[in-house]
Amino acid sequence: MPIGQGSLEEACRLMAIAPDWVEDLPLRADGEDHLAFYRKT
């Protein structure tokens, strides 16, 4: 999501919506909005 658009709560809500073919799969999303850069090593 572009910086300055939407919210963390909105992004997490959208990512937790299961597709029709797997509607019983429990999904959830968490996020942090204070990280300017993240690199997994």
C-alpha cells in the first residue's frame, strides 16, 4: 500500500479475508507501522 494511503488496520482486515475455496481456514494478519525499513537476514 502506498505510503500515506489506507491504514494498517484496513490492510490487516483485507489480508484476513479467506478466499471462497478455503472459507474455513482461519486467517489473521498483524503489522507494525513504525518500521521504516525491514530486512530479513
